[in-house]
Amino acid sequence: MYRPVTVTPVMSTLSELVLLQLHGDFLTSDNLQFGFKKETGCCHVFFTLTESVKHIVNNGSKVHCTVLDATKAFDKVLLNGL
């Protein structure tokens, strides 16, 4: 009774690995995308942000920054309403 539920993630993981092997070269993202990529992390994001802000300020412009923390966003979604 519970077997299909436990086999589904294994089968989807295997199919994702096969698709990644076949078409991984075509699945690229922008160089400014840092999430979910190998060999990138928070340090790369902070370095890019601080260097961009330094460059903009040194050229005489103002910088306005907005930060959105969405870590608990999915806990607040009304799943019945979807």
C-alpha cells in the first residue's frame, strides 16, 4: 500500500540523473545566478554585491537595496486555497 509513495522519489531521482547526463550541457543559467549551482555560495553573492555597490558609489550614484527573507514563506501558504 505504501510502496508506490516510496518508489516515486527514487524513480524521479534516477530519471533526473539520466536527463542531466544527456542534456546537462544545455541546462545553463546566467552567471549572476548563484542559487542551486555547483561551486557557488553566499560568499560569492556577498562579494558580487559589495563590489557592485563600491563601483556604483565610486561613480557618484546612489544605491538603494531591498532584501526579502522568504525562508518561512511556504509555511504561510494556505494549501486548501490553491
